[in-house]
Amino acid sequence: MTAFRAAVLEHFRHPRNRGPVDGATVSIDGANPLCGDRIRVQLRVAEGRIAAVGFTADACALCIAAASVLTEHVRGMSTTDVAAVDGAWINNALGGEPPRGRERCALLPLDTLRRAIAQSLDAAP
Amino acid sequence: MSSIGLIDPRDPALAGEPAVVLATLVAATGSTSKKVGAKMIVAQSGRLLGGVTIGGCVDAQVIEAADALVARGGRRLLSISLDDDEAWEIGLTCGGTVEVMLERVEANRGDDVVASAHGFAGDALARGAAAVLVTPVDGAPAAFVVCDDGAHFGSLGAAAIDDAATGLVAGVLASSSRVETIGDRRYFFDRIAPPTTLVIVGAGQIAMSLTRMARELEMRTIVVDGRERYATRERFPDADELCVGMPSEIVANIPSTKRVAVALVAHDYKYELPILRRLLREPVGYIGMLGSKKRGVAMRDILRDEGFTDDELARVHTPIGLDIGGRSAAEVALSILAEIVAVRSGKRA
């Protein structure tokens, strides 16, 4: 088994930050319309930082693994610094690139997180 | 008349009918072709309403008796013995007796005891509750309705009788309609339960066949998928509801009762695992999952590692459906529905 596959399975079986966030200040749903992956990313943003982050998903192992490593990474980060996180970071965190045609699965959590942060910034006083 | 035999004053078929006779099969010995609770309506105009009949020779005698009753009023218990020839014709293999309760009902009169009880039971069904409608099988009219959500209506004439009837309701709800004796009088306990709700997860070909066939079985169907292009009205003209979103959340928001059957036919673990996590400890009547035995073992292993017990995991029927050797989507759908009916009727665990 490759390191990538082992990492995906480990995060799929034991996902970090799965579940709703108490006192979430923003909640955004994302979907891959053709494969049917569905995810909800919730944040509690305080003083420009991600105080808490969680996700709920009916999604494939790759999507859940990506959400798991991503939420671990951004917790405590300033919302502006999250802009530096990209697909390459996720690939690196999982130890490899997703199989051809599965890139959207790995990117769905990041895309949804970015939209959540954008909404949070829009709502900021 | 509703599909499960309730008189509904709003039914267009009752318009212009000042009175009808409701005929209910309340008891039968031998192997009847219809189950106890089967109903037929004979209208004053001579029309027969509804699609439920009681069977060949019995029908004729019921209609004749009903014609007399609808004119003069009242109620009676019709006991019909069947000799061997008649028994053969209606499917009784060794003769027997049927008892049919006949009641004259004025559906549009607010003070009609039976019509009012039917209206109350109909309202219970509409909110998802099951009800038992209790009536004396002969003598003066009375009706008492007890719902599984605690609501009740009407009376059998004395608090002690109502209490005794209430004590019998749970047993009827758990099994089927039947006659019970309270004191020296016989009462018919008519079990009126909402239709089975079939939740279909995965809006593919099997789901399309399921919705078509489930309609014939008077099941309510809810099709669930995360993909908007699959769960469309064009593909599912017979579905009662189409739900697109996060499937596990949609399923979790459907009240869990024994009358809910869930067919996981997406063949995709990303839906099945989250849904099973939510359902395995809920009192739904049936859970089936498409897939091979090997796939079923793998899914159970994952869930067992998460703390689900073998008893909980054994609730999942996988491979889904009775083994009838089918391969096409329609044949698989048929086998799934057959299994749901078998589980519902207690023929299969």
C-alpha cells in the first residue's frame, strides 16, 4: 500500500474534526454534482482567527481525508493566512497526488472552506 | 373511500350519496382470500365504491343485505357459511365462515358516529400516527378511536369499556385487526396504520423501478440522492418526494418508525456508511443495502470497529432482496419489495 493510500484510509477511518461546531459563526455546504460528494464546513471565527472548525460529509474516502488534514491544519490560523493553503498543500499532507479524475474529491473541502471564510469576512463588521 | 378503507366525506366518490353501507370483514375461519379488515362500500345509489372487495359469492350476499340496510338504516352482522363449492371459488380450501359487519353511514352528517370516527382516524394517518378504530360488531352504533400517539376519540358507551379497549390496542397495533370480547359484547378492533414509507437512497435505475412498483403496493416513496441530475421528476414521476442534499441528513430527518423501510441502492459507501451510522439504532422496520456478501462483510467490519454490535449490524439485509435470481433493475426492485413485504408481515426477520 502506498503512503498516500495509507494516509487516506487512516484519515477516512479516523477523521479529525468531523462533526458540527458549537457556536459556529459560518456554515457552508459544498458538493461535487456528478459524483455526489456532499460536505458541510463550519467555522467559529473570533478576532480574525479560526477558533474552531469542523465538517460533516457524505463523501468518499479521499474527500473525507482531505477535509481531515485541512481542518487540522487551519485550526487556529488567521483567516487571511488560509489563502496560502492550496491543492498542492493537501497533496503533500496526504503524501501523494489523487488518482486521475479524482482531483475534485480532494479539492472539495478546500473550496468549501474558502467560501466559508469569504462569507465570514463579508459578514464581519 | 381512502385506499386503506376509511370513509372520507371529501371523497368525490361520495358526493351526492346521502348514505352508504360500509361492509367490513371482521372475522373468518379457513383460508380467506382477503384479510380481516377488508372493506367495501355499497352506496344508496347502488354504486360500489372503492377497490376492495371481499370475494365472489360473499360479495353478492353483502350487497343484497347492504341494499336493504341503506334504505332502512341501522347495522347488522352478517355471518356467511361457505360450503365446499363456494369455498373453492373464493379460495377457501376447506370451507369456513366469514363474518361481515354492515354499518349505515351518512358521511356528510357531522353527528354520524362512524363517519366522525373515520375522520379522526384519517387525521391521525395524515400526521403519521397509527390508530385502532373500535366498534361493536352488532347492536347500537358506537365508535372509539385510539391512536399510537396517545390521541383518542369517541366512546363505546362506558368508561370501563373504553379503558378495556384501550388496554387491547397495543396488541392490535403490533399485529392485525381482530374481534375481541369485552364483557359479553364483541368488538371489532380495526388496525389503521399509515402506509409503509419506502426511503430509496440512490436515484439510479433500480430506484426508478422501485418507485413504479411501490406505488402498486400503496407504499409512499421518498427518493434521496446527493446528485441533482439524478433525482429529477422526469426520472421519477411516481415518487412521492424527491430529496437532494446530504443523504444521511435527509434520512435522519425522516421520523423513524417500524413503517419506514430504507433501501440503500446507491452502491456507494459514501452514502451508505453515514446513513447506517444514523439508522442502526433507530426503530425503522427494514434496512437493505445493495451489494455482494463480501461488500456487506467489509461494511459491517468498518461499523463494528466504530462500536456497533453484531445485533445492530444484523439488521442490514445485504445482499438486498429475496433471492429470486433476478438480474435486471426491475427484477432487483421486485426482490427488494418482496423482502420488505416479507419482513413487514413477519415471514422474514
